[in-house]
Amino acid sequence: MSRRIHAPIVLPCGDPFTVLRDATVDVDATGTITYCGPRAGAPERHDAAVSELTGILLPGLINAHAHSPMTLLRGMGGDLPLMRWLHEVVFPAEAALTPDDVHAGMLLGSVEMLRHGVTTSTEMYYQGERVADAVLRTGGRLVLTGPVIDLPGLSWRAAVKHIDDWIDTDGRIFGPGQRIELGYGPHSAYMLPADALEVIAESARAREALVHIHAAETAGEDTELRERYGSVPRLLDEVGVLSGRALLAHAVHVDATDIALLARSGASVAHCPGSNAKLASGIAPLNELLAAGVPVGLGTDGPASNDDLDLLHEVQLTAMLARLSTGDSTAVSAEQALLLATRDGAAALGRTDIGTIEPGRWGDLVHIDLDDPAFVAGADAPDEQLVANLVWGAGSRRVTDVWVAGEHVVTEGESTRVDRGQAQADVRATAGRLRG
């Protein structure tokens, strides 16, 4: 169905950043945006369902790094450092999960994200077919990077072959509205031998697929690799990962040489300030990465290490921690932080079909109602104040409507496709079994 959406304020999040007043967005029957501009200049349409909004319309947010099925593990081992948390809590719990458990966890995670305005998430998790099915049920958009890890009972070669075969059979991008993209998710350089990373890099390049990997998250996780290669980014460059589409999650402990290497290679970073802070991993050098031209998106990480899937919270944390770490209250503006969750997040994934409201991109849209104390200045507030009210004050709590490829998947704050109460009950049952 074609759609026409009128809104008093539209933030296209394009280049340059603009605030459109009394604007219209048109989405055709394929789910593609055909017009974004002043209402007075909109082309005549007689075939579209019309929505009259009262607040801010912005692009669907892009979560550049997540493990959303871990809604099943939320709150478990939350006061442990990363490596103890992984080996004492996460890996044993995940070994007990069934495919149906993973589906339930992803279903709830996808509903949670959509209710927060997150239309695309980049996931690294097992049981990929079940993860994809869950997101197709909610109507969200997914970049699925199947995990590759070297542990007893887990063959990295079999994992790579499975991803190879899936892409070769179904294509790298598929589904209604091209909702699913497949890629490779090697867990980390410290959990895989170098030859595995070489094989993954070769497979991904041959299929133009994304390689999504944890890198330089904590100071002590890769001491041996640093001694041997100088740093994890330098290792990834040596084995060919940085020669293709590469997304490094966290990148907290990188130096000037690493940053220059990432910029030169075109690799991207998924910045996860909330998870990094909770696990005391450190504050990533965001300003240095951006100054060097490294594409950066924002990620929540998993809901067991954050513990939410609210990307607008990460937008706020990003700006706050960048200012705190540099002692500069102008380090990252509200506008810049919002772009990291939209246009820049798409660039970090190598995507040109999402992230902004402009013709030719998918109609992934979020409406934020202004009926909130944070917007007491109203829709007539100056542009800078409106964006500040959104980023610093309101966040995601007034997300009322979400569209993905033009489909209305959240209305009045609730999923149009999934019974949230049942989804929560299913995860509650699995979490209880894990505790037992």
C-alpha cells in the first residue's frame, strides 16, 4: 500500500542536516520513499493511505552491534568483568538454549527495539534461521552475521560453510522489503585461529558480505595478540579481514596507528558506550575515529551486557562520554550523535538504502510524539532546541509509530504483528528454566 505521511517536523538526517517544517513523506507500494519535502510542494496523490502526525518523523534507527536473543539472559552475571561473564555465565547458559528458545529471545528483542524506534539491527547469534524468522515476524530489518567461534563442540569450518551455503542459496539480501542481509560474525581474534580469519575474509569478499567482529573491547583480552601482531586491527589487516567490508565492534583500545589503518582500509566501527561502561571496558576514542574519517555507527550490544536495546539511550551516552573523556562540552553535538544512529550507522554497515529519509531509500520511519515535558517548548521551538530536546530530554519514550518498508509495524507504542505479552511470557519461561 502506498503511504503519505504529513508531519509538523521531519528530520531526514541527510547531508546537510536539516529540519523540515510542515513536511510530507511519500512511500510507494514497494516500500520505497518517493518524496520528502515541504507539504506545499508534494506531488498530487490519490492512491495513498494518509497519516497526519503530530510530532517528529525521523529515519528508523540502526543498531550496529547486538546479540538480541540474549533477552533470555538479561541480568545474569551483571556484575562480572567481561571474560568471567562470558566463560562463567554466558557460554554455559547458551549451551542449554534450544532453537525455539533463540527464536523467542529474538522475537522479544525485535519487538523491544521496534518500540524504541530501532528498525535495523546487526546481530551476531546462533540459530540464524530462527533469528531471521523472528525478525520477519515482527516486521523489522536484520543484518545477520552468523557467529563463528572455536570452542569444544563448535566447528568454525562448519559455521563458515553454513553461512557460505546460505548466501549462495538465498542470496546476500532477501525477504520482503529486502529485510534480511547475511554476513559473517567471527566472534573475535582471541577466540579463533588466524587461519580461520583468513578463510572467513576470503568467503566474505567473494560474496561482498560484511564481516562483523568484536575487536579491542577490553585492555586484557588480547595481550598475546598485541605482543605478536602489535594490535588486533593490525592482525585483521594481515589476514585480509580489512580488505573487504569490515565492522569492528567496540574498538575501545585502539591507538593512532590502528585508527589510521581503519581509515585507510575503509573499515567501520560499532561504538557501544553503554556496554563499554557497564563492563568497565573503557571509553572508545570516538572523536579521533571520526576525525580520521572512520565510519562509526552505534550499538547497544546484547541486552545481557547493557541491559537494554534502546539506541536513543546510546545516542545520549555517546555524546556525554565523548564530552567527559575529552573535557570538551562541544565534542559531540546532539545533531552529530543522532546522525551516528541513522545516516552514519547505515554508512558503517555499507548500506545506501536505509538511514535517511530521501527518495530511493526504504520507508523505515519513526514518529516521536511531542506530548511530553521534554518538548514543552513545542513544535515551534528553534531547530537546535528541538534536536536537543529529542536527544537530551525525551529519548525513545514517546515513540508511538514505526514503519519498515512502508509497513506500519508499531502503532500507539505496540507491535502490530506480535502479542508482546505472550512474547514476554515465552522468554520468562525459558529464563526460569535456565535459572533452574
